[in-house]
Amino acid sequence: MTENHTEKEQPATQYDYSFDYIQKKLEGKKDSFGMLMKEIVRAGICTECGTCAAVCPVLEWDDIAGQPKLIGKCTGCGICYNQCPRTITDPIQLMGEFKTGYVANTDIPEVIGGQDGGTVTSLLIYLFEEHLIDAAIVAMKDPSNPWHPVSQIITSKEDAIKASGSIYSHTQTVEALMDAIRQDYRSIAFVGTPCNIDAVDKMMSSPAGMLKYFMRAHILKIGLFCMDSFAPEALYPFFEKDGIDLSKVVKMDISKGKFHLYHDAKGEPIKSYTIKQLHKFKSPSCNFCTDLTAENADISVGSVGSGANKNTVFARTGIGTEIVEDAAKKGYLKIEPYNAINLNAVLFLAKLKKVSQYNIQKRKVFIVRDPMEKEGPKIETKPEEEKPATKTLGTRKFLRVSKDVNEEEKILKISLTNTIGYLLEDIKIRIATIEELFEKKPWITNIRELFPYESIEIGYPLENEDNEIVYGNVLVEASTDAFGKVFSKTFKLTPKEKK
């Protein structure tokens, strides 16, 4: 080997040896400088510790900008990203601690062909037939309201099969759990998404938890992987507008970034939507959830990383491990060892959930109408269409509305905030001045969409022909095609109200 070849191939110092080793280990994982800038620096959570620049030869710290900058070509090795104290890269941080993992699917004939691998249903059947539980708490379809969830106490194999399948919306399963405890069920399996598992775990472990000192009931927590939950009040009307009869849909599932609907549980989907298409119908709380794999469960089950018609299973506690392995030993489940799991797929989605804690966004739009714009016909009369009653809405408030008079600009600012928790579409805002019981200067503003907890400001001119502010009463009304009138209030304006 020549001297030149040696200098070209071999690192020069002990530090170079270590850097070269770590660089080769990390390359190809897509944890690049670009991701560091996007997730940490531009998100405003950089601690300015300078670690990224300290470990990378093509980065230096920019004291003026207060952030790292490239002084050479980035190879995408990810060293900077993986040293940053704000990034989440440790597998245990991403999916929680567990004793062992499996790829599993049902070995029960009646369950084969159900949701994914049928693992949760098979575990419940095993627990019932082995007399290990008295009852289980599950979410299932409401028979009187297609695809709306209802929490139930079940007590048999037949109930477990009937309750199989996923419903991608929030369910108050803890209420059914407390009902079961009040009915003196002593051994209970609780099936829920990470948020519901967290609630039960807190009730069992917190110093003020309702179940911490309750010795009459033992609860086995079976957690479901969950990426997103959707508001049925918003999502299902969207499906129906697209010509889908929910009463004929027998199965819904999410796979490979798409939401599928089926008329035949074993056939091809009748319709598929990308998750991006349905993002606006997602429950707003999911934007802040960081738990994909139900980290506080005894057994966590999901369809990520296991392949078609199978489930990824993490046994997190001793009893969780024994239950999974005994169920397999007695012919309820088929299990493959931990190395059969495509762990990178699980870690990738888990990371998307974890970094959501940094993705808090405030969206605000200011709308001012053109004073020269024509209002259209003075009078237009037509019968009002009756809107069907929506049982699931109750007395929930759609909008929070506040006012502010800007005397300098002679504008009334009306601020509207979506408080219903899901997307509102095609909102018609009507503002008019009330003088001696008559409406004057009615203005109409149409808002195409208003996201959950998003605020929008509308400017309404208060000046008259003499360029003076006209005080008095102002009527503000809001309505949507889907729900009819959702807000109506008259505000009283006085000269004392100043910005």
C-alpha cells in the first residue's frame, strides 16, 4: 500500500476515526441538516447550544443569526441531527419501553379475515375462555347511528367478535370502565387508544387517581396504535357528499397513508382517500399527541411494521408477555419473533407523532371589505331551507365572537374563532347596523373554511357619508350550509370603546 493511498483511505486522528465510524453508521437514515433546520431551528425551539456545529466539520455557528450554517457540502449523515438535545431519536423515547415484541395474527377461524391480524379480538377470546377476565371494555359501532362509536362492556367470545373492527374517532371508553367497576366486575380488560390508555394509567398510578387504591378491580390495558382520530360530525358528511352510503360500509382501515372504506370485509376498498385529503377533518387534539404505540399499556397492538393481515405486538409488562405467549401456546394466536417486525416503519411514524409537540401553529387572517364594492340586489326573497337536526351536536358552541372598535381607521373589527373542534366550511358572515329596528349597511363575507381554534378578523366600516363614526347597535350573524345559523348576536357600540 503506498503512502498516498494510506493518507487517502485512513482517517488522520482518533477523532477522525470516531467521526468516520458514526457517519457511516448514520448515513441513509434521512436525519439530515435540512431536517434539523426544519424541525428545530425554524420551529423556534433551538437552544443555541451549538452542539450541531461543534460535531460537524461543515457546520459553524452563526452568532449573528443565532443558528448553525453550512460552510461546506452536507453529506446527509445526520450527525448534527442526532446530537441535538431537542431532536427525538432514541427508540425507547419514540415507542416506550417493552419486554419483547411479536408479529402476530389470529389462529381462530371465526376471526380470520377481520381487521388486520385480528390479534386484539383473539386476545379477548383467549381471556374469556381461560376465565382470566370477567368483562372487557371496547368501542364498537353504534347500531342506531352508522359508524359512530359507542363504548360497551362485553362478557363473552360472541361479544368480542361482534365488537371487532376499527372506528377512527374518539370514544369515551373510560365511562364504560367505571360502569363495569360499579357493577362489581373484578377482572377487566380495557381496550383503548393511547389517550384513553393514558387516562386509565393515570387513574391507577397518580397519587390522586381514582383507581390507585381501588383493590377490588384488576385492569389489563390493551393499547391500540393510533396516528389520527377524526371528528365524525365533519368526516361522515364529507363521505356522504362523495356518494358513500355509510350504512353499507362494513369496514374502514388505514394503511400506506390512505383511508380505505369497504363494502366487503375481504374484498377491495370501494373508495380510498389520502390522509392528506382528510387532514382537515382530524381531531385537533391529535395535533399535539405524541404517543403512537400506547406506551402505558400492558400490551400494545398495531398494524404498522407487520405486513398484510398481521399485527405488531409489544408486550410491555410481565403479565402482558405471559398472556401473549400463552394465547399462542393454546392456539389462539400465531406469533413470530421480534426480529420479524419492520421496526424502522414503527420508528418513522412514532417520530412523526413525537415531533408534533413542536408543531404548534397560530393561523390568523385579516379580512377587510372594499368600501366601493356593490352589495347586489336590495331585496332577494326565497324560502329558507330546513336543516336536519344533528343529534350529535347538542348545545355545543360553534363560534366565539369578539369585537373591537378602531376609531382611527373607523372600522369595527369582528374576531371569530372556531370552537367546535373540527373544520367549519362555507361560513356566511352577515354584519349590519341596527337603527330604530331597521338594518342598514348589511355586509356579507363568505369564509371558505375555518380550522379548529383558528381565528379570523373581519373589518366592518363604521363611517357615514360625513366620514364620522356611527355608533349604536351592530348585528353579527353566522351560518353554514351544513348546520344553518350557528351564531347571532347584537353588539352595542359606544364612543367609550377605544382600541
